[in-house]
Amino acid sequence: MEKMFNDVYSEKDNVKDTNWDKVETLHNKKIESLDEYAEKLDRIIEQKEYNHWNSVEDQERNRKLIDNYDYKKRTADKVSLYTQRSILLENRECFDQDNLNRIWSEIGSNKLEIYNENKFAQDLANDSGKYKVVGLRDTRDGRICVRDTDNIKRLSHTATHETMHDLSFQKKESDSNIESDESGKSIIYNRERFISGIHLAETKNIEINGQIEAEKTEHTNRYLNEGFTELYTIREMQKRGENPDFDSYSQEVGWAMQIEEAVGEEIVADAYFGGNLEGLKDEFNKMSRIDDAWEFINYHIDRYHTTNLVKHKNVVDVVLRELETDNAFVRVRRRV
């Protein structure tokens, strides 16, 4: 991973942004002992190393079940790092310091892993649903999990898509309220809120005597977020001279392109990579003739994906078609 990092990121790209006063201070700082310095490095490495497996034996068992594991892992790591490099250079003004620090600290952290077919299907995403899941990014801990395949193009596509999720704006919030019932028993109301790109996931549960009850998770903007993720993924692959190997969220990608065309690339990028969702919502709502247009179309986008009912697709198409017609002059003026 370290060698690949050096191959991907060059000093030339970052030299103009270097704080030379800070570098000089660091070079002149007195280190108490080499042992102390080594221990500090060890702590940093331990903090950012992702652990996909319960034991070394589990890790080795997974590798043995994957043909050409080392080659596939290098390929996935390499496209992941190329994607990081490209997006950070192209959209650096969108990233806040917290997310830049997160991404920087995790380079070389082994956060991406390839899972054998059975392990992926059993533990991560079974095949009983409508689609065969080929990869995922764990919202809670940031691990990137890629399903094994002998199709290297597909592996590259999946690694790029999940890395794009990881580069999108990330934020976690949680709070708890403690109450007591008439018998004096404590009841804890927990709430966790995750933001990934423009996707909001909020989980609420009730904890009584250490037991979790009535847990419920609500998603907002979930599948439009997938549309933007895949749109950025396709563009990134095309920059590398690659073509997508399979269709993923093709309808959502089409809607994402229409929205981007209407509101502008910068506003979308600032929401997806920078967390300025309100800016995107406000711009979209201003351009639409219906009240709360952003919430309205995202409800129908999510319902279309989960139900496949054409009526939801038709609603979204009508809203976006009117948006294009009403704002055609605005888009022409923007280009000029």
C-alpha cells in the first residue's frame, strides 16, 4: 500500500500547498528518543488499520478461497487510490478539514478487502433480493467490502464505486435521552444519524435493561445518492480509459444527470463531497413549480427503487421534465 501511495500521489501535485514554516518546525523538533518515536508511529498505524477478520486464520482462509487474490487486491487498491487522487484534486474546494483528515489518515489502512463469494453472500449481502450486491461500504465503520469475481473490469468498477462513497461527505451524530417509568425502570431512547454524500440514515431504538427494542431506520435521498455515486464513478472510469462493465442504478444515474444539468455541477459537487445539501435542495426547490419539490421527488425515487412501480418513475420524470422546460433559458445563459 505504501508503494502504491507513492506511485499515485506525487510531491509535484502538492508542493504549492505545502506550509513550509510548519515543515521546518517539524524537522527541527527534538525527539526525546527513537523508541518514543517508534511507539508513536505504531500507535498511529494501529489506529488506522481496518480489521475485516476476527483472526489471522479467517483472513488466510478467505485469501485461499480467492483465485489470484494478490493480483485482485492490488488492482482494487490501485483504482481506489487513483480515484482518491483524481477526486481530491478536482474537487478539493468542496472538502472540509474533518473529511480531508479522515481520508488522509486512512490511506494505506487496508480498509478495502475482497471477500470470497460465500462469505460475502452469507455475512454481508445475501442474494435473496432483487439485485446481486457486488460491493458495499459499511456506513458505521467505513470498511469497503468487494465481492470476489474473475472479471477484473467488474472488480475495478465496484472498487471505484465504493471508493466514491467513501470520498463523499461523511458525518455521524448520536444522542440518548434517559427516562424512568413508574416503577423506576430506566428507559433509554437512542438516536444515530449517518450522512453519506446526500444520503441520510437515521436509526432510533429504545433500550430497556440493556435490551434493544423497537429499532427503526429511516432513509432519505438514498437512491438519488446512488445515482450521483455511479455518475461520478462512470466519469472516473472513463478518465482512466475504462468503460463500465455492467449497468448499476442506470435509472437513478439518468435522474442525477438531469438534476446536475438543471442546478449546475458545482452545486451538486458541493452537496455530495462537501455536505452542503441545503444548497442543493434550495436551488432545486427554487427552480421547481411544486412545493417541497426535493423531498417530493426523492420520496418517489426511493419508492420506485424498492417497489419497481412505474407510477413513481412517471412522477419523477414529469417533475424533472418541467424543471428542464422552465429553466432552459437559465441553463443557456449559464453556458454563455
